[in-house]
Amino acid sequence: MLTIGVLVSGGGTNLQAIIDGIGNGSIQGTRIGIVISNKPGAFALERAKQNGIRALTISPKDYADPSAYDDAMTGALREAGVSLVVLAGFLVVLSERFVSCFAGRIINIHPSLIPSFCGNGYYGLKVHEQVLKRGVKVTGATVHFVDAGTDTGPIIMQRAVAVKRGDTPETLQKRVMEEAEWVILPAVINAIAQDRIRLEDNIAYVI
Ligand code: GAR
């Protein structure tokens, strides 16, 4: 059984997609051990509680220095028996120290086709605003392993989504979530639970 820890900051629709995937069998051999938010009021925490999943808030603002925050996070994840950390709309940049504690065991969902529209400052609606501003015709979502950089780790799965005339950042975000994010994040978790991901020369393959 793969125990995952899901880190969130907001509405938690990707968390919901994971909960639903476990419920309907599209994600097998997996349980959510803990949900951690950096924001106390995040609706994602509510979703966790409604589904009987342990949920807590750990905010970097409550810690004197970054390493104390790292210790609180790694402590909570280890105590919950977590062997895969899933960043599902988590908007805190994790330290190198944290990443090395879970090396190769952290994945992130990003709402664009990396390497486009990613890196510092590209998160949430801002990504879709920039996509519309640049006028690209295809966008999408990416699930990747997390390394010490921002959105730089090996890409595991991507799905393309059409940009349509008249889209607003909100309508585009909704389409990217429905057609891409909520599909590929559960699919990657299921593949990891079944040990179907291989890294060769830092390139990830689903087998
Ligand atoms: C999602 O679109 C996710 O891809 C994005 O934040 C949103 C969270 O929504 N993440 C990033 O931008 C990370 N750089 P949710 O809370 O409803 O899952």
C-alpha cells in the first residue's frame, strides 16, 4: 500500500480528484495518510475532513526559520507514514533540504505544458493569464518529479488542452483542470503505486 501525503494551499479540486480516484478504483493500492495546508482556511482541508482524512495546517509564517518549518513538515509526513509527497496546488516553494529528505518521492501538478509558462511567478490563474496574453493555441498540464528548482524536475505525464477564442483566465483554468489536471494526477499516482515509473538519465518513463 502506497501512503501519500497531499500538500495543498487552496480549493483542493486536485485533492478531490485523488480522493475520487481512490474511491472509484482508478487509483489502486493507495491511501492518503495526511493532507497539509500552509493556509488555515483552505477549502482543501474541509474536503479532507469530510472524507475522514487527517488534515492540518503548517504555515512557514509560524516558524522562526526555514529549517524549523522543514522539520515540522518532514516530521508530520513521516509520522503519517508517507512515502510519496503530492503537491496538489501547493504554492510554497520547498527548500532543497526538504526536497532531499524525500528525494525522488515528490511530485507536482503544474497547469501548463512545461517548459512553457512555468518557474518563479507562474502559479494558479497567473499561468492562464500569460497563456492568453501570448496567444498560444495549445496549453495543458504537467505532472513532474520535484527537484531543487522550480518546475524543473523530470516530466512524468502531460496532457494538451485547446485554448479557445473568448477564453478568460477562469474559463481556461476550468478546462485545463477538467481535461488535464484531474486526469493525469490520479493516473501518475496510480502508476507510482504500481511501480510503473522508471528514470533513465533523468528522463521519466511510464511503463
Ligand atoms: C491547480 O490549477 C494547480 O495546477 C495549480 O494551482 C491550482 C490549484 O487548484 N498549481 C500551481 O500553479 C503550481 N505552480 P486546486 O487547489 O483546486 O487543486
